[in-house]
Amino acid sequence: MSLQQTIAKKVTYSGIGLHSGQPVRLSFVPAPADSGIRFRRTDISENDTVAAQIRYVTNTMRATTLENGAVMVTTVEHVLSAIRALEIDNIIVELDSVEPPVGDGSAAVFVGLLDEAGIVTQDAERRYLPVTKSVGVYDTPNDRFIVALPYDGFRVTFLAEKEDHPLLRLQAMDIEITTENYRNSIMRARTIGFTEELEQLRKMGLGRGGTLENAVVYSPTEVLSELRYPDEVVRHKILDVIGDLALAGPLKAHIIARKSGHQLNTELARRLVESVAKEDPV
């Protein structure tokens, strides 16, 4: 039996948002057992909270966005990835703006904050979302998919491909997601960007906090950022999968994906939750 966990004390970090470019102050706050992961906007006076649950996902363009009434929080995937990888079940993420700070573009800053806060066990059993059969999402025209298979653990196999780029034709990784493996192999992988997309992103109001230091930026022929890993792209894709699937709750599953992004990731989370509801209706 695994017990639920939260953090021992409140910790705070300030920075700017990846897409908004706005200053933001983030705090991790302990939460009681069975309360889950929640985002709280401290700059909103009433109805200020949205739970990190798949039913609140409203947008997956370039990031995963949660909304509950007037409360919106975007780019939640890196924070959720760190929380889930450290096996924290109950926590409040306070923000005084629309998105968490980008940090160095990875999940490392959030792991460091959670380490500073300390992790404590709670007197309640952790409940895993059961994956008893194959559940998948397929985008056949674009040759993309993500599938969850029954598995006694949490494992991700990912194939990242961009056939029209000479440096990104294929990156592949298979990894058992434990806290130790996440720290050693996943948490420092940064978000990815392409120079040919930057102008369009700016017009859409996105990427305003991005730099060559907090993103892995590729031109059509070369990488402009100094890589932390030769296969940093696929490692970050796995980081995102962990964060997006956290919206379904703790999982025991083998995730196999090819060219998947936030849209497919969150749709898989939705279908997993729905499949359990159908098998065990209230």
C-alpha cells in the first residue's frame, strides 16, 4: 500500500511566464489528504481555484490550460510533471498571474522547490487510476499516437520525429518513471522552439518569455542553444507526457507515444478517466 504525500512547508519562487512574459510569484503550499492538486490565483478575489483535473482543460495550443469559471491557469505541464514525479498527491500551487514562471524551461526549478519544502507522508492511501486494457488516441493523417497499456509501474516509451529537420528525424527513449530516474534523466530537459515559428507565436501572444537559455531553439539547419543532452527533445516530450497525464491522477501504465503533444496527451488522460467511469459507474 502506498500512502499519500504532501509537502512540509510553504516555499516560493518568482520569475516570468514562458508565453505571457509577465512577472509571476509561485508558491507551493501543503494540502490535506484527499484534496488533490489545485491551482489558486492569489490575484483573484473570489472563486480563485481550479483543480488539476482533466475536466478543466480548455486549450492545448503550445501548452496545457485549465479553466474554472473566471480562473485560468496556463502552461501547467512542467509544474505538474515535477509534482507527479516526486509522488506528491496533495498540494496547492499559488500564482499571482496566469502562468507559472518558466525557470530554465525545464522542471528542475520546481523539483528544487519541492525538495526545499520537504515531502511528508499522510494517513491516507494513494488511489491509482486503474488501466486494465489498452486505451489510445490516434491522429492517423499526421502519423501521431499515444497509447496506455496495463503495467505494474509507470513507464514511458516515446518516439520524437520531425522528418523535415536534419537534426530531428528521430529521437527515441524508453524509461521507467521513478523519482530517481526523473531527477537523473528527465527534469532538466527544456522546452523546444523553432525560429521559423517565433514570429507567428509572438503574433499569437505566445513565447514572450522564451530565450536561448530557457528553450532549445532550432533553426532550419542547426540548434542555436547549448544542449544539455543530445536527445533533449525526446526527454522534454516525456516530461510533458508526465505532466499532462497527471491530470488523470496517479497512473500505473506503460505509455507508448509517437510525435504526441499536449492535445493527444490530454485526450488520453480524458479517455482513461472516462474508461474507469464506464467500468465503475457511481
